[in-house]
Amino acid sequence: MDAHLPLVFTVLMGLAMLAYVVLDGFDLGVGILLPLVDEADKDRMVASIGPFWDANETWLVLGVGLLLVAFPKAHGIILGALYLPVTLMLIALILRGVAFDFRVKAHEDHRPLWNLAFFVGSLFAALAQGWMLGSYIVGFRDDGGALAFSALIALCLAAGYVLLGATWLLMKCSGELRRRAIDWAWRALWLTGLGIAAVSVVTPLVSERIFAKWFGLPQFFVLLVLPVLSALIFFHAESRLRRLRRGEGRDWVPFVCSVTLFVLAFAGLSYSLFPYLVVDELTIHEAAAAPAALWIMLIGAMVTLPIIMAYTVYAYRVFWGRDSALSYE
């Protein structure tokens, strides 16, 4: 059983990071879209994420915490190579959290400043995460091609968050804001698709091992399901958004399609990288802490994870539905 503990923690860490990307992704996307509307709609947009945004970041803390305690060697390499973008992300998330509370309580003449801070925090957090993902995929190389790829993924992940945010607003808001969310989602969908395609093309080229995993026979024909399904979901989302422009269809379908795209992309990337935590350099077994320590941490995870999942489900159930302006009165 001890031999399987690194795999168990890899799965837990992966699920935590996926949950973060999806859940905090939509509220980061809402923050990026904030400058595009007037003050009344800004309040409605912030209200749509108000009950959720803080708890969504719990998954980031959990994912990074599991990396630190379960895979300390990998934590040192990854966080050391990504020190600057991680620092930028943390500053942006702090700025965003402060702005969220202060924008409602501030005097009217100060509110535009806090709205700007909320937008800047959301945008730079998304860009930093995208840069980290791109740099991680290319093995932390710093040549021109690797830097260009990281920059592209930074923009595309931010667009992916905008896609999640816009489709979230589509479900949560009404009227003109809902109509504009359809247009935002349609534009962001294409840039998100470009990012997924770029990762799919570059990842096998980074490593001969990864290339063989995808294009060797007979697994190639089985794995072909992932890109084909991703393409079908992409064009289904695009079709649904065009139908919603004409007043047809259900508002929740584009959000489900967007989440599905992220899940499929995550599944493909996980397959490419496994069993390495650092591409072709450090496996999960080489990076894992001692079995005794992993057992203690597993007991703690089994206690905390159900609690986190329970309050997350409860919060989304209680605060579901379309929102109005946020107020502390």
C-alpha cells in the first residue's frame, strides 16, 4: 500500500488544482470583464461571485499545500523556477481580495479605483497562472520559443477564464448584461480553443517519451477520442452561443461545455506528464515524502476534503439563481 501513496496524493493534488481552475476561473473571468460595463452592472457582476470567490481559492491552497508536504523535492524545483510569476500571482490575488471588499464600502469617488484594482488583480493572477502553465510544460526552458509559448498560454488561459466568467454571467444575470455575456463568451471561446490546441501540439514535441505515449500504436486510436471529443464540445458550445443570440436554447449549456473543455484538456495534460512531476526529470515516487509522513497527511486530507466539498456544494446550492446588485446594507 505504501507504494501507492504517491499516486493517491498525485490524484488528490490534481483534482484540487482542477477544482481551482474551474471554480476560481469563472470569478477571475468576471473580474477581467468588469471594465466593460457601467457601475450598476459592475455591482451585479460582483454579486454573482460574491458568495463563492473566497472559498474557491481554498482549492489553490489545498493543491499547493499537497505539493509542499507530499512532494517536497518537486515543490522546491517548481516553485524555485516559477518564483517571479508565483509572487506576481499572490500579489494580484491579495490586491483582488482587498478590492472586492473595499469597492462596496468606499466613497463614490474612490470606487472607480477599487474597481480598477479588482480588474488588475484578476487579470494579472490569470496571466501569471497561464505563464506558469506554459513554462511548466516546456520544462522551465528560457529560450525565445519557450518564452513565446508561455506568453501565448498566459493570454489563452486568461481567455479561458473569461469564457468561464462570461458563461457564468449568462446563467446568473439577465437583460442587457446577459446579452453581452453571450458575445464575450463567443469571442473568448476561440482564443481558449487556440490555447488548448497549442498545448496539445507543443507537449508531445517537448519530450520523446510524451510523443511516444500519444502516437505509438495501438494507443493512438484510443487516445484520439480526447481531441475529437474536445473538438465536438468546442463546436457545440459555439453553436449554442449563436443560438442564444437568437433567443434559443438553455443558458447553462455553454458553461457546462466550457467546464468540460477544461476537464478534457486537464485529462490530456495529466496523461502526457504522468508519472513525472517535473517533465522527464522527477517522478512522483522520486519526489514523494517518507511513507510515514504521507500516511499522517492522508488522514488529515480525508478529514478536511469532505468538509471542503460539503460547504462548497452547500454554498452553491443556497446561492444559486440570478443575482441583483451587491450590497452590505
